[in-house]
Amino acid sequence: MFSPDADYKFFFTASMSLERFAAKGARGRWERTYREEVLKDIKKRDATDYNRKEGPLRQAKDALLIDTTPIDNRWTVDMMPPFIDLSRLKPKD
């Protein structure tokens, strides 16, 4: 959690698959082996982040889940404002 006291909390997730990774470019046998290694490393990193004692990477109960699997970065940013009520935001003293 970046800030437990934030007015708005978003938790981003994405499914990583060989198919999605392949869609981003690499093709062929060597590239597939490389993709498999990268995905293995990502899964290992995610497990470590999720299970660490200090600040585990988990969705807060009051955070909105945004699955970014089918969308790009611009769409991800565009999805957030409709959930933000600007009248709730107060200047910090």
C-alpha cells in the first residue's frame, strides 16, 4: 500500500501469459524460451512481494481493483477519474 490514509486507493493487476507476452513482439523458439524465463521471474517476484512481512503487495479492503490485462497505460489512467469525487479531496495542512 502506497498510503494507507489516501482518500482514494487503486490496486492494479494484470494477467501475464505467453500469449499476451508474444503479442508484444517476440516470435520463434528462442524468444519463447526467453518469454517463459521472464514470466517465471515475474511470478517469483510477485510471490515474494505478496508474502513479505513489511508492506506486502495486496489489495486493501477499500481499494478499487483495476485489471489492466486488456488495456494499455493510457486507458488505465483514463479509468481512474470517474471514481474520484473531487469534492472529497481536501488540501493537506
